[in-house]
Amino acid sequence: MMHIDVISVMPELLEGPFAHSILKRAADKGLLQVEVHNLRDYGLGKHRQLDDYQYGGGAGMVMMIEPIAKCIADLQAKRTYDEIIYMTPDGETLDQGIANQLSLKGNLLVLCGHYKGIDERVRQLYVTREISIGDYVLSGGELAAAVLVDSIGRLIPGVLGDESSALTDSFQDGLLAPPVYTRPADYDGHKVPDILLSGNFPKIEEWRYEQSLKRTKERRPDLLSED
Ligand code: ADE
């Protein structure tokens, strides 16, 4: 079973997402175990200090290396990790390709930052991959970690009820997903496209592909010009 361990100074922020999402189903099926570790348990002294002023001066506290190093050492005594990931706005931007790649790994360790950042030596000594979820700054890495872990968890074979549904996601074939409809077939004169009611599956597939292509051209032409 794949393990994802998350190190955080605000573990409460991750309780909701990890207890109720698709990840709960993954845990129940024994496919993925996500555990959050409170960095405060590794803080220094009686105040369990985790951060300090930065050398050279400047606003904002920096997370110290010792608590993080101790926490990582404890976890590494239990498991080996394929990647130690630091969530940071200056990392590589998460996309479906990265999520696919990480879903094939054994165990992952995810480190959430806070304050002004973490001591650079943590990144040099421990971190193997740095991931951002987009060009904006969050107040901590927790919400970003929740996004990352959700995007990975749903790709693990068997996690989604309908095995094929992750394969037909937007981005999975480099295109946006086509529009979908359910009952009623006629809502106040707004009708479902006839083709979807035709039962002609090759034609339906063709229509869906055309719709995907159209939507991608209109909304994300950048996806078509890549590679
Ligand atoms: N921490 C703060 N902002 C972030 C972002 N955009 N992505 C990942 N981690 C972050």
C-alpha cells in the first residue's frame, strides 16, 4: 500500500480534506494511507519552537532545520520514500503529468511550509522535489498539499469506483473534457443533444472527441500548441 506522510504545523487544516474526500475511500480499501504529522511535536525547548528570525534581517520568521530533520529521521526509520516533496510557490507547477507520475510511486513525504519559508538547508539536504499548485501565494503549504494528495490519490488503480473515469478526465489526453448531461432530456425546452440519445456509440465517441477539441481550442489553445 502506498503511504503519503505529510509534515505540517497546522494538521487541523488537513483533517477535513483527508477524512472526507476520495482519500477516505482509498484508505478504506487499503490502497493509500495518508498520515499527517504535527511538526510541533518536534519543536525545540519547552515552547516547542519551530521558527526563528532570519539571518541578515528582514520581516518574517523562517522554519528551523532541526525540528524538520528530527521529524524526517523518525519517519525514515519506519519507511523509505521515493520523493520528499516541499510545497512552495517557487516549485514546478503541478499538472496532470506530475500527478500521474507520483501516483506510480511507493511512498511519498510531503512537507508544508509556513511563515517566510524554511531554512534553505532543508531543501538542499532532504527535499527531492518542489511543487507549486499555481502562481499565487497561500498562507501555508497545507491547502496545496491537500490538492496534491487528492490529485494523486484518485489516480491509484482501484480508488475510483469506475476504473475508467480517471482516464476520461480533462487533461488526461491533453484535451479538456466534453460536456456531459443527465436527466431530464428536456429541461424547460433546453434539450440534451440528440446524438447522446441515439444509442450509436461510435458516433457518440466521435461527437465527444469533437466537443473536446472545440472546447480546448476555445478555452485553452495553449494545450494544443504544446509538444
Ligand atoms: N505554499 C504557499 N503557496 C503555495 C503554492 N502556490 N503552491 C504550493 N505551496 C505553497
